[in-house]
Amino acid sequence: MSTIAGIIYILIFIIFALVAYAVMQIKLFGIKVKDFWSFIEANQMLDRLYNFAKQYENMSPQEQVIYLSEAEKIFRAFDNVPSELWEEEYEKYVAVLKKYKDIRMIRWSKT
């Protein structure tokens, strides 16, 4: 029983060491952990908005407002991390930004 407990303690120590190492690397890169976590969440939302932007040409006014709101959250999160982290997502980012600008222009012209 004591060997199992010893193994569990070692595994827990390794997990905490890996988390601490990851946090240290994030901070050394000049990013706040909160900003990095927001970036990860925004990256997931970017995929959803990218697919949504490709599928729907004509959105209802309510869908447009939701899209604009979510896109702004993504833009803020991406602005807080270095661009090297999201080079692979650049095409999706540009597509979401283009749709964002189109919707803003449509909404502006209606007022």
C-alpha cells in the first residue's frame, strides 16, 4: 500500500512541476497567464465563428449583433498575445475580421 501511495505522490509532484514549468514559460514569453487562457478560449471561438461566417451569408440582425460581440472578444484576446502564437490561425482570423467589417458596414449603412 505504501508503494502505491509513493507512486501517487510522485505523479502528483510531476503534474505540479509540469504546470509550474508551463506557467514559467508563459511568463518568460511576456504573457500573462490570464491573457494566455483567454487566447486559448478565443482560439476555440475563432473556429466556430470562422465556420459560421463561411456558412451564413445573410444573418439576421440578432445573429449579426452576436457575431460582432464574439468577434470583438476574439480580437481583444488575440491582441494580448504575440502574433507568433497564432500564425497558423491567421487565415481564419482574417476571414472572421472580413465578415466583421462587412457586418459593421451593413449595419452602419442602415442607420
